Amino acid sequence: MSRFLHPFSVCSLTIFLFFSCQPYKLVKEEKQHRYTVSSPLHIDVGDKAVYRASVGILGNYFSGLFVIVNADSLYKAGFLSGMGIKFFDMQIDEDGYEIIYCIESFNRKPVLNAMARGLRFMLEDPSKYDGNFYVDKDDDIIYRSADNDGWKRQYYLENGRTKQITGRRFIRNMVLVELYNNRADQPENIIFLHKGMRLRIEMKKL
Amino acid sequence: MEFLDVTLVSKGKFWFKKENSLRWQYTDPYNYIIVINDGVVQISDDGKDQEFQVKGNRIFEQVNNIIVASMKGDVIDNDDFDVQLYENDQYYLVRLKPLKSEVLQVIHEMEMYFKKTTLQISRIRMNEPNDDYTLIRYTNRIINEPIPSSVFSL
């Protein structure tokens, strides 16, 4: 019995190690090529930016204007309908986010969490994470951010699209952030996709 | 938007034809069209078209009803709102407070200003529960000109 179990266990362990450690392997390799990225991809809204936006949540779709205001690194974001009625507004800073107003359709904490985290990722200046950037052999930028709540995130660029690497391979790309642009440093089209929440935000700068 | 300390201005065109046909078309800052005809809503948003029944969306239905009523002149005859009337030397003001809680969550009250000289709607202000509001101003009005039926479809 033990002779039979032994190779099976080794095989299982190998498979487990291979799949569970693959994302970490990628970052580990890049540590050898560490350097600071001078213009990492993020949304620089200046004082204010207005996007035309559509948001899909759990099969419901909303479209309108998405406004982001920067008040000394305290970001305020609001989304209102084409007819002018506001869906929600929130403020985002380094410590987290606060919902100021929200209609019932958006008022689900996991959805708001995912949305606020996605916005914070897109808005925060990744240069403050100097030393956490890596460039791999295909010139993909990989960086990790550590939120105050202890979450560690890893992102990479693939064909000009920013994607989040999650800790486990099978949920890799569960969260997808695409920032693609006509100008080198200022994304004008943004897609934030969270498959688990059935949340999709598409934004186009006006 | 009070919290963001931002005022957003949109411009466009508005067509209305008795009894219930309207087209609401934004041209600035982007193209966005809402057509309501025979109880069906059609929306064109950046080339993406969608269609649904007005009755399926209570808030949309009531906003639509009140805008249509303001055009037709029977805004006061509405069981879905508590109605108050005011006047100054230039305007009649009709203040409507929704009676249904689901609408009240989104629209605190609507104010409709009618010019005394013409008795026509001049502006509509939709006040939200959070101090934000949407103000619709009607300008460059053309009345009783024929409107092709194609205007009320996408």
C-alpha cells in the first residue's frame, strides 16, 4: 500500500507545487531585473477628468458620465445617468474608500469593494512603489502593491493591457484592468472587469 | 454634483409630439439618444442600441410621465406626486414630491417652472436626496411644426 501511495503523493505534490507557485515564479525571476519604472501606467486625472462610462453589475447595465476629481490625493468619484440622476459617489484615499451616496442597485458591499479597489489601483501613482517594479524579458511591467489592509497585488502588462495576477493560477485574470491609450502615459480607454462580481466598467475619456 | 464640487453641462435637442412620443438627444459632451414612443424606450449609446418597456422601470416611467405631462399641460393631475403650487411675477412653480418610496430614494422632488406670459414649461429641476440636482432648461423652442415620424425611432 505504501509503495503505491508514495509515487502518487509525489505526483500530487509536484502538480500542486507547479500550479500553485507559478505566479510567484514569474515575479521571482524578475527580481534579477529590478529597476524603477519612471512612467508607470495609471490614470492621471489632473484636477478633474470626465469619462463616458457604462457599468454592468450582476446583469444590470447603467450608462452615463463618470467624474473623477483629485483634491490633494483624495479622489472623489461620481457616476450619473444620461438623464442626470446620480447613481453613486465615493471618496477614495490611501486608507480605503467611503460611499457618500449610492442607489439601491449599486449598494452591495462586495461590488463597491471591488469597484473602489479597482479605482484606487487605477488612480494611485505606482511610482511610490519604487523598487517593486520589474520588467521581464518581454518588457512587461510587473509590480506589486501592498494596501493598508494587507492585500498584496501583482500586476503585469500584456499587449498593452494591465492585468492583475492573483495568487492562484485558476483565478488568474479574474480581475482584469485594461488601460489602453492613444497617448503614452494617459489612458483614455479603461476597462475594469471583475468576473466574480459580474462587474464590468468601461470608461472613455471625453 | 455637490460632493464633487463639479457642475456638468450637457446640451442637446428635445422633441415632443402628442400624446406620448418624445426624443431626447444629447449632442454635447457626447451623443446619447433616448426615444420613447408607444410605451417603448429606445436608447442609443455610442452605437449600442437597447430597447425596453417603460413600464418595466418605475423611476424611468415616472420621470417620463412627468416630463410628458409638463408638455401636455396636465402635470397637476397626477396621483403619483404630492403637488404644490407657487407663483412670482414671472413664473408659476409646480413642486412635485414623489409618493412612492422607490422613486423618493432617487428623486426628492421635482420643480417645474412655467412662464406666465406663455404658460409653457421653461425649466425642470430634479432635486435628489443628497443636495444634487439636474436642471433642464428649454431654449430655442419651436411649436406646432410637423415632426417626421422617423424622429421617434432610432
